[in-house]
Amino acid sequence: MKPPLPIERIGPIDQDAFYDRYVRKSKPVVITGLTDQWTASRLWSHEYMLEQYGAATVQAYQLNSKGECDVDMDKGSPTRPTVLSDAMLSMREAEISRRWAIATSVDHFPEQLRTEFAAPAYCADGRFLRSMIFIGAGGVVSPLHQDLPENIYVMVQGCKRITLFSPWDHVYPNPRLSNLPNHSQIDAERPDLKKFPDVVYAQPYIVDLRGGETLFIPSLWWHHLRNLEPSIALNFWWSQGWKLPIAMAAALYKKWRAI
Ligand SMILES: O=C(O)CCC(=O)C(=O)O
């Protein structure tokens, strides 16, 4: 693998400039200060989530000993409905494989949660707009995968190391017809070069994304995320143009299969 490159960091810019410089060019960027006015930036912590929203039923998954969701390339990702307080309390377990991580739609929370943030203007008029919340302890890993929608990924609290590869790099997509056709077979942190030799040509971009920072992950860019600390993050997926009907069909399929 080539030595990693950093990702440009900028302050908030207007919507047209953001679209021209980053969305149209499929270029990732970190924006600082975009969400400073959110109530969530002030309030959200693991304790707050437990106290305010402990009774909500959310989608969560159990971690394996590597801190990853136990992804099975054939069967898909084993998220299941879980009471938020059970998942939050499991994050205090010493053994990582006894912890759960939350990856759930914001729609699974009471209305109050959605008053604590606002979709950034960059994606607010996207015709397909979905938002997921990710809550996890230190050490949680989301393996390398790609998504069709553009992604505004907000680190509300904590810190994650995020590794990106462009869609033009060969990172060995899962070849099997499965629930996870968008996952790579490589471990982005320690790729097996004997099995996946072309990875030496791939160019990683790495950022440690901290509370208050937002990462733009362009459509189809590969991403791998590691919690360097307990964290809470929120994404905004949106699509437009020819990608819109495909993103909508994929979302319906995921809902139907409860992935
Ligand atoms: O935060 C995570 O662990 C996963 C986020 C992700 O994959 C996404 O926003 O597409």
C-alpha cells in the first residue's frame, strides 16, 4: 500500500462552492465548525444517550474480538433490534467481544433527538436523505466498504481514525452474491499482500476525525473506521441524478432484509 495522504481541512464554505470543489470532483474534505450550533454538539455523550433515550429500540450488533461487527460475507451484517440502554451498558464491559455497538436510523429515536441537530445545507435539498447514528466504545471497527450515496459524516463526540480509498483503487470487493456486495475483502489496516497483491497500488487517505469535525465521503469511496475513543457520530446520506433511483431501491431492499 502507498504511504497514506492527509485529507484537506477547511472551514464552512457556501453550498455552491462545496458542490463545485468537492461533490462534482468526488474529493473528500474535512470541514471544521460546521455543526458548532447544534444542541447535540453541546449535549451528546454516552451518559446523555443512556439517560434521555435509554428506552428506545435501536439496531445494534455484537462485536468480535477484533472489535468488528461479526460480518459474514454470505449472510450479511447481524444487526438486531436492541433496547438502547442494554447496548450502552454493554459498552462498559472490559471484554470487547461482550460489547455491542449501535448503528441505527435516527428514526428509531424519539422526535426529541431530531430537534438536537439539523441536516447541513450541503445535503438538505438532496431528494434522498437518510441519517444514521453510530454509538460505540473505543476499539470498534467498521470494516472497509463503500456506499452509493454521498455522505456527510459528523463526529459529534470522541474520535475515529478513518481510512479512505478512491472508487478507482482495486481493494478486492466481495465477489459473492450476498447481503454485503459493498464490502471489501481486505483488512485496510493490515492487508494480506499474498492474497491481495494489487493492494500495493492503492492510495489510502487517513484522518483522525474529532468531535466537531465533519468528513465528506464522496459516493462510492471506500471507508474503514476505527474508534480511537468512545464516540457518537451521525451521517447524512444523500443522492441525486442517476444515482437517486438506485439509492432508493437499495434502501428499500435493506429495509426489507432488515440489514
Ligand atoms: O461510523 C461507522 O462506524 C460507520 C459509518 C459508515 O460506514 C457510513 O457512514 O457510511
